[in-house]
Amino acid sequence: MDQSLKRNTVQRELVLNAVHSLGNHPTSEQVYLYISKTHPSISKSTIYRNLDKLCENGELLRVPVTQGAFHVDHTLKPHHHMCCKRCGKVYDVQTNEIGDLKRNITDTNGCLITDYYVVFNGLCPECNKLNEN
């Protein structure tokens, strides 16, 4: 096996394992810091490049947040996200209404929706409590 291909496979596995271990939609920086603890010689650009490739190949999902660094998600099934404007936390939210909206748009406009991403921006429950006080 070509050494560069083998190295790339090892690096990709490191990145995938880090995203799964970190959970909760880590940023590219969090993935880098996690991996660099056990592999200090790996460069930030290598991690970022592998994150990009994994997202392009559909092995990870890039969460399209409106502010700050990009986040990644290992859950590939359709779901939605909430991004806190105060603390930056990104987490999954469950709702059936988005699926109904997709069907309504398709039925009304005669189009075929193949992909969509919904990210709600606001305050997470913890920051909302701080906001109320």
C-alpha cells in the first residue's frame, strides 16, 4: 500500500474517532485539540483537510451555523440543530413540523427537495435562564 494513502487513512480514522468521542457537534478546533493530545506532531491543516474530505464524502455532516467556527456532526440521518447565540453550543432539536413544511413546499411548488438544513438560532435553556434573571 502506498505510504501516503496509508497515512491518510490513519489520519481520517483519527478524525472520525475524535468526532465520535467528542460528540455534541465539536468544532474543527476541538477536534484538533483532542487529537493533538495523543498525536502532537499532527498539524492543524491536516485535521481541517480531513474534516473537509469527510464532510465532502458524506461521512460527517458540516453543521451550517451562522457565527463562529464550523461544527461537525457524526449523525447523518435528517435532523435539525439549535445554535446558542450566547455560549455557541450546538445541539440537536426534534420536530416533525419541518417534514410537514417540506411536503407542503413540494406539493405547492411541484419541486423536488433533495437536501435541507435547519439551524435555529437563539438561546439554549441554560442561557435563557440567565437571560430571565
